[in-house]
Amino acid sequence: MTTTGKAACMVVLFAVITLFGSCAAIEKQKAMDTERMLAASGFKMKLADTPQKMAALEGLPQRKLVPQQHEKKVYFYYADATTCKCLYVGSEKSYQKFQKLATERKMAQDYRWAAQANMDARMNFGMWGPWGPWGPWY
């Protein structure tokens, strides 16, 4: 393999590693955001502080709210064996509050994006003349 070929392989390898690292960071952030909303909704966090609890936690569906019936009541659990190494458990009331918070959060995000789009539309960069090859931000 030529030196150029080796360099190209190294660049591709670096790009792939960076991409996977970025995806892992995004997933971790999403899990942390979900766990904050679960706690705010009244879900109780239980740490997997023994090897037995950790093994049981790893056997559950990960990072998904799952309904479970116990003593004629429905509870919801959320297992996270990688980020917090914990189990969140909540009642139907907690689940409904979580759903409401998630909807409100989504709406707030949509409003922010719409406000940004409106602001971008109002700013007419063309009237200011040419910016050069780098655009108006330089």
C-alpha cells in the first residue's frame, strides 16, 4: 500500500471513530434528559448497587418505558444499565405526568425552531451586498 493509501485509510478510520463517538455522546445525552424528566415526573430511582441487581437490570429492556402489572396496579419502569446503572419506577400518574412533560418539551422546542426560522427569514442578508466566500459570519 502506498503512503497516500495509508493516509487515506487513516483519515477514514479517524472519521469512523469520531462518528461512533459522537453517536454515543448523543445517546448518553438523550438518556440523561429522559432520566431528568422521569425524576421530575415522580419516578423513583433505584441504583443497581449489587452484582445481582446489575445482572437483573441488564436483563430488562434498556432505555424504554415499559408497563408492568404488580398487585393489580400498573407501574412503569425504565432501565439504564450503562449511563446511571439504575432503574426508574413510577405509577400511572407519574407516567401521565412524564407524557405531559415530554409533550410540553417538544412543543417548546418546536416554538424555538419556528422563532429561529422567522428571525432568519426577516434578516435579508442579500441587501447588505456580497460577503465573500465565507458568508456573512466572517
